[in-house]
Amino acid sequence: MARLTIEDLKRIKEEYKSTLTLREGGSRAKVTVHMGTCGIAAGARKVMEALLDEIKKSEVKDVIVTTSGCAGLCSKEPMATVEIINEAPVKYVQLNEEKIRKIFQEHVLNGKIVEGFALVMGSETAY
């Protein structure tokens, strides 16, 4: 499997440039693939590629895909967070291509959380 290059990332950025955040309108969902060093080592690139493939095949235009660094749960990588507008975010763990495809179809497109892959629902807080 080929690694993502800077040019690949630039292309991905341009494809989704018109929809930067949920709050700016035009998008109803955002999927963040956690791609810190631990996530990449665990297979986050394959998860990202599968997610982008699902989006392309379904031809949806109202889903943002972003990346982030380590979420601090290295043993649970690869991880992704799904945010649907007006709903609590859901963090999915120990992902692979098959799991992210199912999450996209069931949660992102149909609004049904895939509980078997989810670690937590809701925002993290620090008290």
C-alpha cells in the first residue's frame, strides 16, 4: 500500500476546502481521523483511505474529513471521532477499513451509532 504524500494531503485539503467547519454551514457531519504517530503506526492511513473512498463512492458533499494528532489513547488506535450536527460526538476505536466503512454507512449517512466500535459518546471535559 502506498503511503500518503504531501501532494496527496494537499489534494485532500483542496477537495474539502469549501467546508472547513460544521459551524460555518453547508456540512452536517465531520469525521476526524486521529493520525498521531501511534495512529499511523496502527493503520490510520488505511482507515483514512477507506473513509475517503466511501465518501467518493456515495458522492456526499456535506461531510468534512479532518485529521488530528494523538488523542492520548495509543492502545486504542486507530481512532476516529464522528460529529453529526446537533448531536454529541462519538469516538470510535481500534478501527480498520471494514469498520470505518460500516461507521460511515450506519452513523454518518444514517445516524445510527455503531455501539460495538464506540468507546465514548460526548465531549471530554477537564475539571
